[in-house]
Amino acid sequence: MSKMQSRRRQEAQESLGLLQKRQVLIDELAIVDEEHRREVKLKERQQIEKSSTYSLVKGIATVMDKYFVDPIIGFIPVVGDLITSIFVLPYIYVSFFQIKSIPLTLAVIYNSLIDVLLGFIPVVGDITDIFHRSYIKNWRLIVGFVEDDRKVINEVNKKAILMGFLIVVVSLLIFLLWKLISGLITVIGGFFSRLF
């Protein structure tokens, strides 16, 4: 072998060694970054789980859906569903301000609006409200984000644009149902006022 080939081989081996060392450093940095990300996530999780709002959200889910307070209050015509929709505010607070996720917030709002829409349908809506359980659905989504459940997070993130669109559609349907119900109440009220 000539000196030239020997020197090239040595340079190539040194180059490979440097490349391997570089790759090892890149891998080590990636591991350090991942550990840092996990530590940050753990601190955020602990902070959220210790918050009074997070406890409140869990309690609301239990009372409203497991003990069926939501459908019971929903039996109060029209007003009942508006009253129960107030209880979604802590969910929105946790999803938007503590978890800081717009897709999660959209999913929470959508689930809650579906609950209101179902509740506006007389009798049938109140019965379906027993099975819909929007508070528990929203609780599970929030827990999925807090616990960094990639399946839940990816599913919610994929549907974010659709949720935004559906929020507009469901809001319009609620408005139309509200107009229909208030019109029926006016007609029925006018009918009874003529009788007496």
C-alpha cells in the first residue's frame, strides 16, 4: 500500500470516529432535552393538579353527571339548561388558562354546547342528557392533556378546526331552537290569555 492510501484510510477512520462522536453528542443532547421536557411537564402537571380549579372541575363532573344533577336541573324548561351551562366555565378556565390549549378549549366548548342543544329539546333532550354526560367527557379530555396522554392530545388536536366549525353550527341550532321555543311560549301564552 502506498503512503497516500494509508494516509487516506487513516483520515477516513478519524473522520468516521469524529462522525460517531458527533452522533453520540447529538443523541446525548436529545436525551437531555427530552428529560428537561418531561421535568417541565411534570412540574406543570403538579401545579395544575394542585389548583383549586382543577379540583372544582373534577367535583363538577362527579356531581353533574354521576349523580345526575345536570339532567335533573335540565328538567326546568329552558332555564335549566342555561343554568347548567354556567358550570362549564371552570372547564374553559382550566383548558385555556392552565393547560393553554386552544384545541382542548374548543372541544370542551363543543361538548358543552351539544349538552345545551340536547337539553333544549323538550322531554327527549332531558332523557338523552342522562346519557350524554358532557362534564365527564370534558373531565377526561382535561385529564388526558394534564397526564400528557398522546392519544387524547393528538385526537383533540386533529379535530380542532372541525370543532371550531361545529361550535358555530351548534350555536346557530341553539339560537334557532331558542327562537322556536320562545315563539311557542308566546303563542301558548296568547291562547291562554284569551281563555281567561
